[in-house]
Amino acid sequence: MENEQQSNLNPSQVPIYTFKIKGHLGQQWLNWFEEFTVVLQENGNTLLSGPVVDQSALHGILKRIRDLGMPLLSVNSTDSNRAFDTNSDDVIGDL
């Protein structure tokens, strides 16, 4: 029943998650995270940001990050109405 409620969510109600990963994500892994904005930071970290519809989807993303073998530094959720800030001074590129 939980999934039925989640599937009826308006896209503006879906939380946006930002995952910070230590190291730069290589081009060969982009298809694993195609639903996310991928930003390489100047400090050598990668930010992945995008909608996560439910806990099952969240666990799936965390498993993909684990399978990369790259340390997960942080996970944050924000209101979907707030834009992901890619204009930060420490951003060096957007894949």
C-alpha cells in the first residue's frame, strides 16, 4: 500500500536527494545515474542530485554507489521545489 501512495505523488512532491561521493565519477558509470545531475567538484568529489521517489529507490541508489567502490561522504534530501545549486564556486564541470 505504501507504494500505491508513492506512485500518486505529484512530481513537485518527490524529494530531491544529493549524494556526495569521494572522487570523480568516471564517464563509464554515467548510465548508472542517468536520472541524476552529475557535478564534478574542484575538490575532487562528485555530487549526484535528483529525485528519489521512495525508500526502495533510495536503497537502490545507495547500492549502486556501494558497487562503485567509492566512499559515500554525505546524503541530503531537500524539498523538490529547491533547485540544485550547480553555480557553486567549487564546481569544475557538469557531465
